[in-house]
Amino acid sequence: MRTIKFPLRNFNYLHLHILQIMKIQILTLAVLFSISFKSFSQTTKSDTIRIHADELNWKPAPAPFPAGAEIVAIEGSAKSPGLFTIRVKFPPNYLLPAHFHPEDERVTVISGSVYIGFGETADTSRGTKFSAGDFYINPKNSHHFVYTKEEGAVLQLNCEGPWGLTFCQ
């Protein structure tokens, strides 16, 4: 192997090749960063959605939800293709029976605690507790049930439409 002599160090061609690859990687990262930064910086006032929690207009959740739940649409529509965001409020001691969805359900617990269990029927002795700040995903077509205990919960769902809820029984 040929060696090129530089002041202070000896490098061979392999080292030079590695340095060239690193240069290309650094330049690629710089370009990707500038593209992503540019896309974020191009958001205009008309593209921006800003909603304060005290401005939400909660309504009773429609069928097939059991009575007591409330819902508010924040962005998009669950009935249309594309992303949508909704919040659901469950009162204390609420049970949403076993059901499934046609797409993944991505849930963030905003306040309170909720319990999630899997199966064809609801069994409140085998749920997993999720509290404010927690996140979970129920994969599409997975049969699951949701319940609260004494404190109730507010959940935020970020999902892909069209979306729905089908009870197992």
C-alpha cells in the first residue's frame, strides 16, 4: 500500500477514502437539515392551528359511544382520508366495551388515568393503567376495551382516516 507523507502524520489511501466518505455524509446531513428547517420555517399564519384547552367545544360523544363520554374534533375529520386529531373525555367509572378500529389508534393521555385491556370482552381486572402524559398505540383491528376508575380521563387521538369504532359483540 502506498503511503502519502503529510506533516505530522502518515495517511494511506484507505484513510483518505474514509475522510472523503465522512465529508459526503456531513454535507448530506447539512443539506437534509437545511431542507427540513426550510419546510418548518415556511409555515404561515393560515397553515397554523392554535387552540387553547379552555376554547374546546366539548359535545356528547355520538353513538356508538355509551352515554357519558364527550368528544371534540381538533383537526381534520375521522370520516375522511388523512390525519385527524380528536379528544375524548371519559367520566369516572366509564366502560367502553371491547371494540376495534380500521386503522392504528395513537393515544396520548392528557389528564386522569385510563385502563386498556385486550380481548373480545371487557374484563376490568386485566387492564393496563395509563396516566397523564403516557402514550400508547392500539394496532388496527386489535380488539380492546377502555375503562376509567374514580378519576376519569381525557385522551387525545391522532389517527389516519377514514376511521371508526366497531364493537366486538
